[in-house]
Amino acid sequence: MNTSSQFALPSPRDMVAELRTRLPHFNQIRWLDDTESTNADLLTLARQETGPRVRPWLLGAHLQSRGRGRAGRTWQNRAGANLMFSCAFDVFLPARQLPTLSPLAGMATCEALRLCLEPALRRRLTMKWPNDVLWDQAKLAGILVEATRASAAPSSADHHVVIIGIGINLQDAADLSLRTQRAVADWSGIAEHSTQASLTRCSDIVTKVAQSCYLSLNHVTAQGFTDLPDRYAQVDALMGQHVHIMDNGQILHTGIVTGINVSGQLLLRHPDGSERAITVGEVSVRPQR
């Protein structure tokens, strides 16, 4: 199986044509050969006084010269090796709840990608808090969630434009693992284990992820986050794991992960039995003894 040709990205024009058919409720769909950052492009567009007002929007690019990951990291990519796109949605939530959208978006992306696999393989795709998607504990996809106020006068103080940026590795996992000294996965590798994944086109993946994010945002806007912990538990890679919470190389907390709460915070049980809700920090899983 030639995975390099199998998951070759279609031309931007063909990608847009396929996505417009599959996502008719997205009011603007564009795909570029290259740009600096699809998230930055949509943030700029949302803040402009003139331009489209009706969302959702979708913008993808074969190459991003200044693609960004969480915590300001640079997204390493080459043309054709990654599936990179961003979606902009109108969200009506209090500002204090916006951080919860980060694990929500990761969960929605993981759920969507699981639909591209046979049921027996789906549990190998999991979520590392706050929003990394893993295949067999190796990073497959990263998500960056950003929010801004719409350029037009908002109809509500709780009206925000939320940009969800997704980067999924299609190829180059072995090279990335070597260069970053971290376990990295790609969709081509998954396709070696899954017939269904091998038959999935790039436009299928984009469609499923964009639709899953759209439906998840609509759900929490209407119903709130009450069911988030239970839903997240179905994809949680850290449940029961003994972890360190790191910041700039320093250990802030150590304990066992017990899930997340309705605010999307990571719940950590300390050795003394107390439980703490973690808002920020890098999760490092401690090796099993």
C-alpha cells in the first residue's frame, strides 16, 4: 500500500468543491496552497468591520508557514504531510466558560476520528488533556482554540467568535518522533491497521471533524456542560494514570488523574487523598513501576 499517494491532499479547488457538498451549512469554505496561519486568518476576518458576517467558516491550507500550536508552539509541517484547517463559530457563552471549549474541541475531534475506524480499534484513539489526540499514546493531532469578539456590535455580551484550529499528521511520524524525541503518530500508520481508515479521504476527515465541533458547540450552548465529564471519560487517555503537572520544567503537582469536571479542568488526586482541579500545565505521565 502506497500511503504517500493514498493520502495525497487534493488540490485546494477540489477540496473546496468536496467540502461544500458535505458541509452545506458552513457559509464560507476556503482552502489555500499556503498561508501563515489559518487561525490567525480567521481571527483577522472576524475582527474586520467589513466582510462576511454569517458563520460558521472553514479555512484550510496545504502549508502554514507560521502555524501555531498550544502554548505558542510552532506547528511543524511540510506540504502534503499534514491536514491543517480552522473553523470559526458563533458561540454564546459567558467568557468564564470559554476555556472549557479547549477540551471540548479535542474530545469532539477524537470522537470524529474514531468514526473513521472499525469499532474494535476506536479505543486506540484517545485524548490527552487538554486537547491532544493520541493513537496508541503517540500524538496524532493537536488543537488550538482561540476566541475574539465579533467586529459588529454584539447582540449579547456573551457573543464570541471561537476559532478551532486542527492539525492532523498524515505522514512523517517516524521523522517527527526522531526530531522531537516524542512519540508521534500519523494517519498513514493507522491505515496499516484499519481498512476503514485506509479508505477514508482527507475531505472525509475534515467533514467529520468540522461537523463534530459544530454539533458539540451547539449542544453546550443549548444544554450546558453537565454531561461533559461523562462524555470525555469515553476518550480519556489519562484516567487512572499517575502524572506530573509541569510548568517550565518544574513539577507543580503530582497525583492520579480522576477525569475532568464540568469546567474542563483536569482532576488530580494527590497522595494525601485530596483532589485538585488543574487549569494549566503540561501533563507528563510517570512510567509504571
